[in-house]
Amino acid sequence: MSTTKKTDIVKRTRLDYLASQFENLRMSNDESITSFSSKLRSIVNEAIVLGKSYKDKKKVKKLIRSLLEKFLSYNTKHFLKAE
């Protein structure tokens, strides 16, 4: 197997892992919005380096859906239930 194929396999595996991290990322009860958004940004930035980009809409939805109840306004809760 060539080095290029091995590199592609490692890259694909890493991208799969990052996608899993993105989907499973949840805010912990004692976590700040800044800390959580930093984790999310780190995953997205690493994916970008490997050639995968996330649409802004997907990133925003992930952030809003992952926020703890105490951070959500009435309008945001209503919007999320409508989807």
C-alpha cells in the first residue's frame, strides 16, 4: 500500500472520529458557553484542516441544541420545538 493511500485512510478515520465527536458533543452542567463553544470550534477547525467544512447553519444549530436549559430564552425554546 502506498504512502498516499495510508495517509488517505488515516485522514478519513480522523474525519470520521471528528464527525462523531461533533454529533455527540454535549454541554456539561457546570460548563460555560465560552468553554463549550471553544470545544466545538476546536473540532470544526481540525476538520477544516483535514478538508471537511461545516455549514454555518449546522454549527449554529449544534450550539443552540447543546445549550443547557438555563441559557435558552423562551423564543429559542419555541423555535427548537417548531423544527
